[in-house]
Amino acid sequence: MKLLSAEFIKSAALLNQVPQDNKPHIAIVGRSNVGKSSLLNVIMNRKRLALTSSRPGKTRLINFFLINDLFYLVDLPGYGFSKASKKEQQHWQSLIESYLKSIPQLKLIILLIDIRHPMSPLDYEMLEWLAFFNHRVIVIGTKADKLSSNQLVKQITYYKKALSPFQITEIYSFSSITRKGKNEVWQAISSVIS
């Protein structure tokens, strides 16, 4: 698929604010500070369409980007942001859960993990949610440029084993610096859009 256009459409704080057309949704989810905005900017060939921040927890709403006037890339709030209040964390959790179970146009979920580290309890919790809702999931290991080739192979092997109980076989490494993994992300998106 060739990228022809990418534009920010809206942010949603409530489920009834989600775009109501029938265009497919590709959702991106991950822990706070895992690199969701950086990945979005790389795959959309923009520097600042999705705002990045050195402070975790910047994405507090569901953000919708329309690609090629064909489908939405959906940036979900990051989970595990400890400095947010309990009430705010519960709101994000409820918003994400409502979105995952209520949007029939949701065709693919891209779960981002920091490839340098083992899976956290929150990552496992998110995987259990996604398995419960029976969505197709691929896993992207971000910040791959921070590891040597040998370390990367070791981490991919670890993640393949950790993800096997969830029947997830697609895991790719990604770097917003080198753009490694960009083509794999687009191939996964194309496979559910075409």
C-alpha cells in the first residue's frame, strides 16, 4: 500500500465521539513512553503529525488519523502511567475497554512493547484483554536501535516464547531512528485493509 495522505481527524474522550463511518480501524496500543507517537509519525511519513513527548502519559484521548481516505490509524492512551491519578487511570482503562469491545470496524491491533525489556504484568493484562475480545494482534518491539544484533535476536526469541500462549506469531522489531520495521507494519496493515 502506498501512502497518499495522512491527516489528524479528531480526539475522542467518550465512545460516542468515535468516527461513525464504516472505514476500518487499525489501533495502536502500548505502555506510556513506548514510542506510539514516534511509530505513527514514521509510518505516516510526518515529523509531528502525532505529537511526541519525553513525558509519559501525553496521549490521554483516543486520537484518529485518516490514511488515504481509506482507514483510520487509532492512537489509544498509553497504559501504566503511574503519575496519573487513579480516577484518570480508570477513565483511560474504561475508554480503551469500551473501544475494544464496541467498534466492529476494528480490524487489527498493533501492540507496542519496548524490545529492550521483558514483558510487564501490565503487558500481560493487555494481552489477556485483547485475547478476550478476540482481535487480531501483531506485536512491534520498539527502540530496536538500542540493541546489538545478538541482543535483538535474543529478545525476539524471548518474546516469541512469551507470546505463544496468546497465539500471537507476528512480532517485528522497529526503530523510529533507522525506520527498521516500517515495511512490516505496512504489510500487516495492508493485509487487513485490502
